[in-house]
Amino acid sequence: MAYKTLSAERVIDTIDTLSLRVVERFPDSGLEQVSSELAATARRCAAESDRLRNPVMAIRVLVYSIWIAGAAAIAWLAVGLHYEGLKLEATSLVQVLEPAMNLAVLMGIGVLSLGRFEERWKRSKALEYLHQLRSIAHVVDMHQLTKDPYRSALPATASSPKVILNGALLERYLDYCSEMLSLTGKLAALFAQSCKDPEVAAGASDVEQLTTALSRKIWQKIMAFSRFE
């Protein structure tokens, strides 16, 4: 079973280790701050995905209470018609039954709507966290945007970004960015795993596709190092 589901604890441990590696290799850098934020977000995502896996008792108690109250109202109306219906003329009986049927239809619609309230609430929470992960992925991409292996091989211009990293350090920096993107995708997968909702699954898939595409760009840069050594 341990190898059939993604473990939130293992993902957090991996992110923590990566954050330490970034701190040790690139102290006081922007990438260090991003890795720290990713580690903090990982804990929030793990906690939230665990909550979404379990029923929300407050919502269920509220829904069940409304169902019981509605059923009691319909039962009370039915009992009232059973004892008083014989005294009503046909026209009066129709006038009583028509609003009763309308009430029953509205109650049925309300029951169906309330039955999906917990599902909609979980979906909203999951999509909110997936949006945060999408934003983190773009932040990581911004940090690697100007880190190119060929930059040191060309003369700088007035608008060229300042070259801070070269060689193995730059390659390691890009590798860390790629790992962060991959782990961001794993955090998104936690929500698809815990919340069985098509929209959540689609949102998690979008995050994973985004991180994969951004990571592919980074690996194109890493593969180019052999051309400039």
C-alpha cells in the first residue's frame, strides 16, 4: 500500500532536504527564499489534502439536520391532509395539494443541492491551493530565466543581466530549480489523490503539465553545458 499512494511525509522530507541543499550551496539568494516558501507551502498542502480526504462533519451535520427538518415538515403536512382531507371539497383539496407538491419539489431540489455542498466546498479549497502551487512554479521559472550557459561565452551589453554564476555552480542552480518544479507537481498530485473530484484532478494535472514544461526548458539549458565547456 505504501508504494501505491504518494506519501505527503516523503514529499515534505524531500523538499526539506532540497531546501537545506539550496541554503548550503546558495546562501542569502532568492532561490533560498523560494525553497523556504515551497517547504512551508508543502506543509500546508499536506495538512489540507489530509483534511479533504476525511468527511467534513460540521457540513454533514448541517445537511442532515436540514434533511430531517424538511422530512418532518412534509410528514406533518401529510398527516394534516390525512385527517382534514375528507372535509375539503374537491376544489379546496386541489388548492391545498398544489402548494404541497411545489414544496416537495423544492425540498427535493434542496436535498440534492445540499448533498453536493461538501463536495463543492472541498473542490474550492483544493483549487485554491493548486493556484498557489501554480504561482510558485512561475516564481521558480523567473529565477532561472536569465541563467543561461552560453551567456558567459558572449560579450555583455549594457542591458545584459549580471553574470553571477558560471560552470558547475550554474548547472547546480538550474538542477535545483528543476527539482523544485518537480516537487511542486508532486504537491499538486496530493490533492488529486485525496479529493476525488474531476475538476480537482484536472487542476492538478494542469499544474503537473506546467511544471514538466518549465522543467524541460531548464534541462535544455543543462544539456547545453557540454557545448560551452
